[in-house]
Amino acid sequence: MTRSETAAGPNLMDIGGVAERLGVRVRYVRRLVAERRIPYIKLGHLLRFDPAQIDEWVERSRVEEALPTAGRGRRRGW
């Protein structure tokens, strides 16, 4: 069992919980849902989110820092 599951099933978060966890506004999470850019579960008219899936989504969305490359750009002869 993962940490987001209990004997009864996964502990799902509501949209406010996801917004708080990500440090964004609810409106932004709704936009991510509308654009199907974030994993969610639709239960009737309710939106719910699996915390483990949100954590995985955040990791997949991570952008690594670029390493400097030699010889990039122009050098001025001054």
C-alpha cells in the first residue's frame, strides 16, 4: 500500500487542497484541469486528486537546470 492509501482506499484531496499543496490559487488548478494537464478524478460533479499522482506529476514537470556549454555565444575581441 502507498502512503496515500488506507484500507478504505486512497485519501483523495479536493481542489483547494491541491492548490494549497502547490502554492497556487484554485483558479490555476481549475485551468490545469480544463487543459487536462494535471491528473484528476471526476466523481459526478466533484473533482478529486490522488496525492501520490500529484507528487509524481510534480516530479515529471520538474525542469533541470541547464549546464553551461563551452563556446556558446560570440566573443568580442576587445
